[in-house]
Amino acid sequence: MKFKSIAFLASDSPEAREAALRLSAMHGNADPTVADCVVALGGDGLMLQALHRFVSTGIPIYGMNRGTVGFLMNDYAEEALKERLEAAELTTIHPLSMTAVDETGQTHRAIAFNEVSLLRQRHQAAKLKIAIDGRTRLDELICDGVLVATPAGSTAYNLSAHGPILPINSELLALTPISAFRPRGWRGAILPHQAKVGISILEGEKRPVAAVADHVEVRHVREVEIAQDQTRAARILFDPGHSLAERVLREQFRF
């Protein structure tokens, strides 16, 4: 694939903005609507913003780390950028769609490339009922929350909550409790990617719950449905030998 025109996208950090200025002077800075590629300069937060902004446009996104963790980013280097782009490996990921109904009956929709989380809003634990494809599987989960993670997001919040790491090309989702109090022994579930997860908030007035899809938060929700959105896709480029699949696999052998 040839990359004749590149659009540069930078986070607010001085390092990212300075890098964008230098690279733009070398390669130009095309309008993202007509560019062959977007180069995102920052950390994973910027990459998530880029994925949301360019989802389903077909334009590939190549991240270079000017942030902190940079799990979704390649190493930063200014030399031979176009050669790196042409040699990069392409990964296509699908987001989750979240449909949340709040206490007033209003419906909110958002997508998430990492996870959709339900979190207690106050000091009292949340009480949740969980259904898969319309069938109740857990009548009552008392917890700080629960999340549904994609394979790409399984190494993020999901891993911190002791959820499973999913291979990036697997057609699976992780359903993971956050600080479950009862049933204590429930560790979550691995679901097929086409599963529809329905979560009902019990005693919502007394135990309010917020739903968060990546960076979009809806408070005082009553019902939430989560499913993978196969109609949308984002394309990410990684340097050879450092693909997202390799990174996810490598995470399973860290201590």
C-alpha cells in the first residue's frame, strides 16, 4: 500500500505537538478526509480518540508513542516514516455498541473499542441482573461494577479487574466483574462475539450506576445492552513483529 499523503494528529503534550511540527515539515500535513493514512502522535488515549473519529472511514491509523504506556502505539522515530508505513501490518477491529436507558427513560448510544463498564456511583455496591441473548444468567450480582471487553481492550481495564486476555483475532468478548461481593466465586465469562449482553440495574434509585463506553459516560442508567458492532471497523497499522496480536500474546507472559 502506498502512502503518498499523510495526516498528522497530535495530543496536547509538548512532545507530541513538536513531533507533529517536525514531521509535517518533512512530509506535509494532508486533510484527513483525503489522506492515505493518519499518523497519531501521543498515547493510547489519543489512539482511542482517533479510532472513534475515523471509524468506518477506511483510513488506516499508525500511532507513534509520544505518551506514556503506548500499548496501541509504535515506537517513535522520524526517519523513514513512509517506508515504515508501507511495511506495517494491518489489524482491523470492531467496536462494542452500548445502548443505555437512564432513569428518565432517555436512550443513549455510544461505541467502545476497549470496553463498556458499569460502575457504582456512590458508596453502596451495585446490584445487577445479567442476561445473555435474552436469557437471564445471573439473577443478582452485588459488586462495584461489571465490564464487557473486546480482545483489543482485554489487556486494559479488563486485565486490571482480573479478566482474561483474549487473542486479538478471536471472536470472543470478556464479561468481567469488578470487586464482586456476591456471588464471591463468580469470575466472569468468555462469550462469543455475537452475544448480546443485557444488564438490568436493581434498586437503581438506592444504588445508582453509571455506564461508560470508552470515554462516554451515562449516569443513573437502568438498562444497558452491549453487543459487538460488525457494521463498523477501525484499521490500525503496526510495525512488523510488533502487531497487536503479538502485543496481546506477550502480555500473557509478563509478571
